Amino acid sequence: MNYTLNKAISLASAAVALGLTAPALGANVIYLTGSTAFRGNCYGVLSTAGAAGGLWDTAPDIATFGNANPAGCNYMLFHGFITNVETYVSCLWSGSEAGIASVAGNSVDNAPYGPLAGAPATFLKADGTVPYGNNTANPSSGELESGPRAADLSMADTSSAVSMSSSFTLHNFGKVGIVPFTWAKGIQSTPLPAWNRITNITDPQIRVLLGFPQPAAFLTGNPADTNYVYPVGRNKGSGTRVNCLASSGYGVTTPVVQFAVGGIPFNNTLTLVEVDNNGYESGGDVAKSLSVDGSQAQPDPNFGGTGWLAIGYLGTSDAQSASLTTANWLTLNGVMESDGAIEEGQYSYWGNEHLYGANGISGYKLAFGNTFIALIGNKLGGSVPTAHSSGISLRYMHAQKITDTAVPTRL
């Protein structure tokens, strides 16, 4: 045995003895983060072999954590071969803003709640020790790397120009497609009369509601609707939030007054908690929060009386998860979200999905990003106007947003 190989084996043995882990010898590793609203579209490419429009030579090994639906998990790990090279793709979907910060190597202050989670991100180990399969629980500490690291790539629902890391230089792979969002009301199995009458929300109403809870009459116009409506939303790491604040005219950096049903982190209890400018890390948790039933019979802890309502903003995929369906969705300015309404410029709550890479990204990571953006674009929806796709291909768009804060105009 030659000296070089003998030394490599000795070092590897020492690492195992010390409990250290590293990527498999010779394997490529890509760390991918960003948008929770777009993670299902990414999963469609990352879980698929090239013959079916994916990345891999053959079907990859997959580990997912945090959701019964693998495509809705925040933690994902893929392993296989890409053009005969062993490759790991480790994903943490922590939100667009957090993703941009992670790629930029920036940490974001989420005062007074401490640093923003996911910026930088702590990923699943890419060393072959994480068992493959789907897990509804989050990963254990032993399945995660020992600490956070900057990501290689990030999906983002908005451009870096309006991000909290706008001063950092990133590699811009370009627009991937369109990411749609909607407002939805929380579950009430025996609904209040006000719940039945809340069917629409307008941008001016959003600008008021995000500043302070309002009686339902503010949304319905019926003076009998005295139950209060509480907004449920995302934290500062979210592109869903940035798009909501931008498209409504609220102001991307203006603080909000938001609430959580079931706490943060979500604990599946009927508790209404004021979280002010904070919110959930993922749209999946917003969906779970809105799925907690019983608020119609619970005393309002802030304004008294019996019964209160929750409404929230989230991506269309998450808005059809947990116990939510399109029956819970609100029209926006009188228009229901649909692929056709977005494509023709009638519906305004959507964003341009981008892929960003670390400044100076090169080699197999650069090649992966270029391939990945092309494959996702081919898998997005948009051909059925009545559908509610989680992503719309740019080829179907007859409308555009020239900037992140612009209203849709015709192409």
C-alpha cells in the first residue's frame, strides 16, 4: 500500500473515532436552501432520474424530514450519481430571505427573537449516515451537521434587490418561473356567521390588518360581525412575506403585528399568541396553524366575547395542505387565485422565482445550478388556466412584474 493511500485511510479512521463526519470520499456535495413555497417544485426535479426529466443517472436515495408529504419537508437529502459522479444534494428550506442570506454568508438579525434561523443553515449530513426514507419528525442532532454553513444555492421568491442581503454580490442564475400565493381563513367546523361572510380581502384592508387586528366587519361590511380577525404569517426570512408586503403596498421593511395559532414552534394547540413582527419559518406551519379548529367557541383573549378568526398568507401548495382546501381561500381584490388569473395579469399576489448562487461559484456546483434551473422550468404548471399550480412556467405568462414591488402589467 502506498504512503498517500495509507495516510488517507488513517485520517479517515481517526475522524470516525472522534465522531467527525465528512462527505463521502470523492463525492460531490451541493447545499441548497431557500423558498419553502417552491420546495415542492424542487423536489420534483431532485427526486427524479434524468429519463423522467430529473437530474440523476438513476433514481436517487432520498431522506426527508418534517412532513408526511416528502415534497413538503423542510429537510431533504438526495444521493446518487450525476453523469457517473457520486453526488449528494442536502436541502434546508428555510425561506427565501434566509436562503439569500445563507448563500451570501450573511446573518440576519430577527430582533428581539435572536438571529434568523436558516441564515446560515445547518444541513443534513452528506456522508452516508442519514437513513433514507420519509420522516414526519424533524431530524435528530446526530443527523445534522455539527454547525451551520453558507449554502451554495438558494431559491428565492423575490430578487436579491429587495432582500436584507442586498449589499452582497451573488451569482444570479436568472428567473426560474412564477410562484403564486393566496390568503386563506382558518378552519372552523361550526363556523361563525362572520366566517361565512369573509370571502375577499383587498390590498387596503391588508395594509390595515397587518398593523393591528380588526373586527370581521372591516372585511365583510356587516356591522353584526364583531368577532376579531387575527393575521397569521411568516418571519423575516420569508419570500412569501416579502411578496405579501410588496404586492399589498404595506412596505417590505415595515414591521407587522402578527399572531400564531398553536405557538411558534407549532404545537397543535388552540392557543392564540401575539408574535408581533415574527412569524412561522415555513408556509407548511402557517397551514397547520390555520388548520387548528375551535376558535369559533373560544373566548377572545384580547377583546373579549366568544369566538375569533384567523386568516393567513401562504403559497398555493401549502394552502392545500393540512386540513385546508380552496374552500378556505379568499379572493384578493375580488379575484380568485388561478394560473390563468396570474398569467393574464388579473391577480397580483405572486413573485418571480429566482435561483442564486454564492459569489464565485464554479465547477460542478455552477454546472448543477445551470442544469437545475432549466429542469425546473420544464416541470412547472400553467397550461390549465383553472389550476392552482405551485409554480407557473414563464412560457405561459402574458403579464409581468418589472420590479418586486410593481403591479402586474401585460407583456
